[in-house]
Amino acid sequence: MPKYLIKANYTLEGLKGVRAKGARSRADVVGNMVNGMGGTVESFYFAFGDADVYVVADLPDDESAAAVAFTVSAAGGATTSTVKLLTVEQADAALGLSVDYVPPGG
């Protein structure tokens, strides 16, 4: 199953909700959402820096990951950025492919 890194940033309203209901409530909601899409949450972390939350999740496909991102962003409590992750084996397979490419100025 494909693995995704989902980075989320809370809006002011979203942060008010986290403060009111606690951090565990958000982890539970995200876990239930991902499970409902046929996936699993590998990890859920609050963080300092560029994102408020980092979630690593296995989801059935890109469409499921996009549905999660669209739904969360449309709800207005957070914005998301999703990164599809590759295993070492997938990266090695990609490195083994022949690509016909000419760099700029080449």
C-alpha cells in the first residue's frame, strides 16, 4: 500500500478546536478518517517549524490520499500538503530506468 507524509497547519479556528478538545482528539479523528479510507496511520506527531502536524499514513491509492487532503482543507480547520513516499526498493527501481532527457543548454 502506498505511503504518504501529510503535513498540516491549523487555521486559527482549527487551533481553537485543538485547544478545546485536546491533541489526542485530533490524532483519533485523523486515525478514524484514514481507517475509513481503507488505510492506517503509522505515526502522528505535533511539531515545531514549518508544519503543526506530521502524519505518515498508508492509503490504498493516490485518489484516497487526494480525497483526504481535499476533505481536510475544505473543512477549514487546517491546510494540508501531501508527499508520496517511496521505499528504498522503489527508489532503486527508478534509478535503474533509462530516461531520455536533455538538460537546459545541453
